[in-house]
Amino acid sequence: MPAPILVIGSANTDMVVKTAKLPAPGETVLGGKFLMNPGGKGANQAVAAARLGGTVTFVAKVGDDVFGREARAGFIREGMDTQYVLTDPDRPSGVALINVDEHGENCIAVAPGANGNLQPTDVAPALQAAPPETLLLLQLEIPLPTVEQAVKLAAERGLRVVLNPAPAQALPDSLFVNLFLITPNETEAETLTGIRVTGEATAERAARKFHDMGVQNVIITLGAKGAYLHTADGGGTMINTPPVSPVDTTAAGDCFNGALTVALAENQSLTDAVTFACRAASISVTRMGAQASMPTQADLTK
Ligand code: RIB
């Protein structure tokens, strides 16, 4: 029986414009299509995990508005447990403005809305109810005190915690010792370790620094190159992503984290889990949108 997955994080509605190039400061760029899609790092990771067969409970806060109602309906359609998706009567649902260029690169600005009001007390009931084998998956699009409280409660209950430290921000030292796994990209790894990650050698240095900070296992994602895994016993390995032509890299990291957690919940080795996650993420970048791009189990068996 796979372990349950508890995702605590943000839910947004993404407003996406595809343009030939990303606008520079002060520049207006005429674009192509406009798309409105469900997004938010927490919700994207929860949906990725659910589509790949994970048993997912999602903890989030949305506004009492059409975006919040649409988001909740989407989570129910994906088969997620939504009993801890709260409604904030005072703040609007989170929104992200996204530009995607012709190479699939993006830039994103987020108005957090209700995500910014997910309080430490809001996450306690789900953590208290979680079975001990549960994997907790977190990101940084909700208030940091809430992330800290979730990690603390999970550690008290002996749950394994996976932290995707996105978007990049400095974190308190006390957080790292309770992490089973951290999954930064190059930028996030540099923010947290001070080491500029440009490839395998620098990824290894950053990973060793994370171990020194108390993290058990480290995966540094390296975009199209794949991911570098460094485990608690000191072994490092580079896992490559299958080559693809990207149309939209938005939420590729979210897809990676959702898929990774599903594989870990199935008791796969870290190496196999990273390989699976790289394959899933390589599919997601060939499709537009965040949750819209997440592959299913059938996509991965082709
Ligand atoms: O990681 C991609 C996500 O970041 C988007 O869906 C957007 O909502 C922002 O949260």
C-alpha cells in the first residue's frame, strides 16, 4: 500500500500570455494566445501527485470567489481529499501573471491573496490526522511561520518531510534538521547555501553544505540537464532528463516534486524516484499550462 501524501501550499489562477520574447523592464510586447489555467506551486504538486496515482490530501486557502470555487472543484475532480482546503472570507484567491516565450521560458509575478493568510493553526488538524507513514510535501508560497509549524509538527509525529524551497528565500537554520529531502533548483540552492550551482561539481558542493545544515537527502534540479541526487550516506549521482522540445516550462519543477513524492510513497529508491520525476517533468514541458501539463500514469507507461 503506497504511503499517503500530504501537500500543504498555494493555489493560484494563472493568467498566461505567450510572447516571442519576455518583455524587458518598461517594454510592452505584443503576444499571442491568452490562457487562464489552474496553478500555484502547492496545487500543481498536489495535482501532479494525484494524476500519477498518489493518495493526496491538500491543505490550502482560497478566496470566497469564482477562482477559489473553480480551484476546489478541480481538486475534487483530480480525486484529492479537500477537507483542509479552507476559504478565506476576506482575501481573494491567489493569482499569477505569467509570460512564456517561444523557447518555453517564463517569468511569473504572484499576488498571493488568501495563500498569504494560511496560518500555522490552519495546518495542525491535517498533520495531527496524518498516518505516521505519510510524506509531507511543502513549498514556500505560503507564510514561512506556517511552513515552520508544519515541519515541526511533522517531525514530532515522525513524518518524512520533502521541502521544495520555491520561490527562493532565506530559511531559518532550525528548519533543515527536520528535512528528509530538499529539492532546490540552481537559484534556490545558491540562495540557501551561497554556492553558485552551474553543474554537477558545484551541485555536489551545495549538496554537502545542505547535509552539514542537517538535511538528510538532497536533489538539485538542473533544468534540461536533469537532477543531481546526493544521499545521506554520502553518494552523489547525476540523473539525466530525456531530451524534448519545450513549449512551456511553467510548473516543470512542480511536476518533478509531485512525481518524486509519488515514487517515494511507493517505496521506490531515491535514484528510481528521481528518474521517474525527470521523465514526468520532461512530459510536462511539452504542454502549455501548469496543472494542465501534468502527465497521467498512462503518459508515463507509453
Ligand atoms: O511553479 C509554477 C507556479 O508558480 C505557477 O502555477 C504560478 O501560479 C506560480 O505559483
